[in-house]
Amino acid sequence: MSEDEHDENSIESYPEEERASQEDSEEKEIIEKDTIPHFFPTYRINRKLYPIPIILAVVFAGILAYFSVIAGVKIEGGYFSEAEGGAAAGLLNGIIFTAMAVGSAFVMIYFVKKKGIGILKYVFGFSIGFITFFQTWFFAEIIMVVIFNLFPYTENLQLIYNIADYAILVPSIAILSIYLLYKYFTTENVRVKNFIILYVSFLTGAILGVIMPLWTTLTILIGISLWDLFAVLYKKGPIKQMIDLASNEQQLDEDIKQKLESGEVEYDTSKLEIGIGDLAFYSMLTSVALIITGNLIIMVLVAIAIIIGTGITIQGLKRNKILPGLPISIFLGIATMLISWGIATFLV
């Protein structure tokens, strides 16, 4: 008898619990986030599809990194050689690059306050044009080297290579760069903008992954991730200031803040904006994982860790207007790379 009563009560309670859950969901107020200018270098996408730009950036950067390995590219970036100075040199390189990023961010916010938010359109636009030209040329030459190496070397082959490079490749890339720069300045089409952001991000991630040695890479990624925390979360952080100025944010009253903290209200997270820097550093880490370990599985595991980290960050956007996209994803990615690399080395 008691078991029957218990079962009956349990069955009847389920609809009540579901109704209560639905009522809570319906009562929860959704706060729309202020839109930011279309010229901000962010990839805009539906929340459910957020892994897509990350996967695309990782895959294309990985392909370019792979071609670089086949072509035998050996360029050590950084101000100090890790071959001579080891981890200490990498640490110094990372500190210098992070300091440069910090300095440039404060310079930008200074000019924004002096000249207005519109100046960023030209800063971002011409930076994208510059990166598009030189980095596309860099990887196009690498792909050409791989193709031409399939044939025995002759003077005629070298002549064909030079003509293809300087008479065809350079003008074509220049036209492409100018066209993308023009579209960046003139169009508000989300798909066009997303293409430009994705293209520049995986080019940047690939080239950083190719030229930066291990310790320099790790120091840069950790340093930039920590800087990202400050720049986005601190009220005087340059990225937070730029977003606030761009969206004309009004200060939330204390009642709304308390409701956000308690979960009574939440921000709308149906649409996301992933920064170009986030995609670039994600693809940098996966490219490094592929080049240094030479293991495709490790690269895939790192990419999965990054996607999981991004998903965790997105959950926090319900109570925060903006969050740094790097720290959780990068730290999970680095940990995954080192652990899986260690396991793979031990097993071999």
C-alpha cells in the first residue's frame, strides 16, 4: 500500500514540477544587449552554432601550418632565440609581445576618447588590409613551393616560379586585399564581414603557429589570456571601455544588477560575437600543437578543449554583457596539449 501511494504521488508530482519549471522560465526577464558597430572585428553567429567558426579557423590554420612543414619553413619568431636561451628566451619574448598588446590597446582607447569611436573603423580596416596582403602572400608562396618541389629543378622552372610569384600572385593578392578592405568599409552584410574576420583570424593564427617556438607561444598565450581578463572585466580595461563607448551603455541600476546576480533576469545569449583575436589565438594554439607534436589527434583534442572552454564562457554571458573569450579556452587547450603530448610520448 505504501509503495502504491508513493508511486501515485510521484507520478502526480511530475506535471507540477514541469509547470513550475515552465513558469520560472516564462517569468525570467531577458535583457537585450546593446548592439556594437558593424565595423568591430567580431564574428557574429547564433549561439547554437558557435563551434563552427572555431572549427573553420582551426582547420584552415592547420592546413596552412601543414603546408609550411612540408615546405620546410624554419623561421623562429621572437626577439630572443629559444635555440640559445631556452625557456628563458621564450619567457622574455612572451612578455615583450604581451606588453606590446597592452600598450597598443591603451593607445587605441586614448585616440577613441580624443577622436571618437569611428576612428576604430580605420584602425581595424587598414590593419585587416595589411594582414590580408602580407600573410596571404606568405602562405601562397609556401603552397607554390610545395607544388614546384614536385618537379625536378631547372632554370626554366625557376623562371616560371618567379613569373607566377611576382607577375601573377602579388597583383592578385593586392586586388583581393583592396577588395576585402573596400567591403569592410562599405558593407554591413554579416556574411561578408564574418568571412573577412574568419579569413584574417586563421591567417594570423597559422603564421603565429608557424614562426613562434614552444615557450614563446605558451608565454604569449598565457600572457594575452591574463591581459584579456583585465581588459574586459576591469571597469577601466581598454576593451570594456571601447565596448561601452561603442554601445553607449547606460549604467544598470542596482535592482537590475541584483536580479542578474540572483538569476531572476539574464542577458539574451541567442546571438554571439566572437572576437577576431579569440579565433586567431585559438587557431595559433592548435597550429602549434600540430607542428610541435606532429600529431593530428593531439591537435583535434586541443580544438575540442577550446570549444568546450568557449561553451563554458558562453554560459557566463547570461549574467555578463561581455566576457573574455581566451582564458578558459586557452588554459584548457594548453593543458590538453601538454597532457596528451606527454601521454603520447610515454606510449611511444
